[in-house]
Amino acid sequence: MSIELKNEIILEIIPTFRVQWEEVQNCHVVLYPEGMVKLSQSAGEIMKRINGKKSIIDIITDISITFDGADVKEDILNFLEVAYGNGWIRIKQ
Amino acid sequence: MATVGLESNSNQSKPLWLLAELTYRCPLQCPYCSNPVEMAKYKNELTTEDWIRVMQQARKMGATQLGFSGGEPLVRKDLEDLIKEARRLGYYTNLITSGVGMDEARIVAFKEAGLDHIQISFQASNEELNNYIGGSKSFQHKYEMARLVKKYEYPMVLNIVLHRKNVHQIKDILDMTIDLNADYVELASTQYYGWSRINIDQLLPTKEQLENAELVAREYQEKMKDKMKIIYVIPDYFENRPKKCMNGWGNIFLTIAPDGSALPCHAAGQLPGLEFPNVRDHGIEWIWDESPDFNKFRGTSWMKEPCKSCDEKHKDLGGCRCQAYMLTGDAENADPVCDKSPFHETLQNDVMRIDKLSGKKDFESKPLIFRNMKNSKNFTDKKTAEPI
């Protein structure tokens, strides 16, 4: 499964998944029926910004600012492919 | 539970999965139920306040997944309150149910309380066999409830326990789950604990049945990928290496039985030498970190040969302690599913015995022992020292 990740696309978390911060695990997690995936710090930064309002370019800009102007575009697009492949996110219609 | 981390940041064990067995009362009588055969002994269910305290303590330790199970959890009148509190605490809340005792009003109330997911069990793909196996006229109702679960936009898991009496229906079962628009389907082969162990002669599928079932399951997995996730588990009696049971003893799973006994797995109640710490007397933190029970088979230091020197011991942690106890009389032995176990051959011979007798009229006509309080009481009264 692949997705054409254009800058202006707005993504949302598929409602059967939930993303939340876990204090004890010290990371963001994706929760779904009887399961959990722990996210790396960068994956967590991306997933927490996917809210059905921000476009892909908004997310890239936002994260780049958070990490002192780092070039994060490629990493973000790669992760979004993974998240899409896992069925966690979709394009908001 | 899958814990496939993109990054794992801790190797210290935490009770990530809290299974709340709210009650052993159940309107169904499935002869493969994983509840203890001696369930009639369990009285004095925990109160709402007890459960809330347990949920709070486990959540504080990092538990994220909470399963409301049983028996039939819908029997508990305080289920809505428990869901509400669980959700407030930040759990992902799973209701594991037969669907009997549910109606549209309750599905709505659960949604309002914040329930995340509903799993409904079916016993077969048609009314006659479903109702026979479940010992209850429940098929139509289950079907209707599954439709409503999707109507109210819950993610839905359909769970069908497979065994010799229904495995031939696998294609119809999968067609049914497609018709019901399930998100996940668990085709869970009976594991032989509790009631299924005493009914093993009637339930163990033949090798031929399993091979056919696996082909169909693979075909549907391919056909439905991207739409529905189908999980197919073969009975481990047919394997040569054991399962990493519960992902390791006292590693991520915490089961609380209806009377408040804390267990590293829902079948562990049968093991001798355990003290069964109760949540009425102890906090979850002590139970998990300090109690002798939860440390008894943690890691690998308790192992005997052939596990002790085995280079695969970290892969499966010696398999299942309950299975080792049931089939060898010693919970510290290797799970006899492993072909390195000296008891493996005995297990294989038993599987072959059943395989040969299957289909023969006399053998098939032996009655199933249904899971109900009357049979449990009979069984508990008659129980000898022999492990079941």
C-alpha cells in the first residue's frame, strides 16, 4: 500500500486507533484492539500532530522548527508511508 | 498483544495488559472455556470499588490495555461505571463478550462511557451448531449485536474458537465475519486448558482438518488484506516448539480473577505451590514486583534441563507452565510441545490416538461436558490429586 504524499494533504488518525503519551513508557504509543505499538521520539512527534487539520507541509515545518531548523522532510515522509501501511492514518476527505 | 515497538526503551517488565475477569457467571456453556473447571469454588466477587482501585494501581504502573472479561462481563451491573473510570484513567478498553446480555441501549451507554473496542465470540457459522456448542439459543442475538457494534462505529473483533466440531465450517465462518464487517477475526484453535482439557477427545481436530483449515485461512488472509485482519492460530499440540506463553511469566500480563486473586495468566490457578496474592490484601505494585508467585517463573533462572542449557530458551522461555504441569506433573519441566522434552512423544501419541479415533461413531458420540456451575460443582467434589 502506498500513498502520494503531497504537501497540501491533510491526514487524520483512523478512529479505531488512539495515540497517546505514556508517562511510564516515556513515549507516545498507538493503541488498538488488544494491542499497542511504542513509538520512537520522532514517530511520536509526527503522530501527535496528525489531527485532521494540519497539512503535511504544516507538520514538516512545525517539526523542523521544534528541532532547530533540521531537514526532517525525508524522514517524515518515510514514516508517514509506514503509518499509512499500518493502517493508522488516512487522507482527510 | 502485539508490542512490536518501533523503539523499545525499557526491558524492565511492566503489567501492560490487565485482564479483569469480572465474574465467572456466564449464560453460555462452551465446553472449551478457559475458565477453571473448579470455578464453582470462586465466590465473593470483587466490588466496584475494588476494581477501581486495581485499575488505578495497574495504570500507575504503566498498564495501557484493559480487557473486561469473564465469564460474561455483561452480567456485572457496574460494567458501565467500570468502563467510564477505565477510560478516564487512560486505558484502551476492550470488552470481551458473548454478546448475550447486550442490547442497543447498552451499546450506546458503553460508547458514552468511552469503551474503545468490542470483541464478540461466535461458536459456529450457523444457528444449530452455534447454539449447541454454546449451550444457549444465542446465534441470532449475537448476529444482531455484531451489526449494532459496527453501527456505533466500534472497532470489532470476532472471535471464533476452532475445534473438531466446527473447524470444517471455516469457510462459512469467514464469510460470516465478512458479512458482519469485522475489523479483526481471531480464529483461535482451542488450547487445552480448563474445560477443553477434559473435553479434548471431543475437541482436538485431526491433522487433515487442520491442513484444510489453514489453506482456507491463508486464502482469506490474502483476499481480505487491507480490509480485515485475520489471525489464525493452530493448536500448539501440533507444533515442535512451544509458544512463548503470555509473552513470559510476569512479563506483561496481569490477570485478576473474580475473587481478586492475581495471576500471571488466566490458567495459572491450577498450578500447585502458588499463593495467589489477592488484591484485597495487597497492592498491584507489590504483587507484580515482589510477590513470590509473579517471580516464580520469571526469566530463566527457574529452569531445569532440557531448557536450562537450551540455546533457544530466550525465544520461548520454556513454553507454558500450565501445560508442563498438566502433561508432566511438574510445572518446572519443559512444555512437552517442545520436541526436546522427554514427554513430547507421549503428547504426540495422544494426539495420534485421537486422530485415529476421530470420525468413529462410538468415539464421536461421547458427550461433551458443558461448562456450567453444576458440572463444575460435580467436578470439584470428585476431584482427586490427579492433574487435569
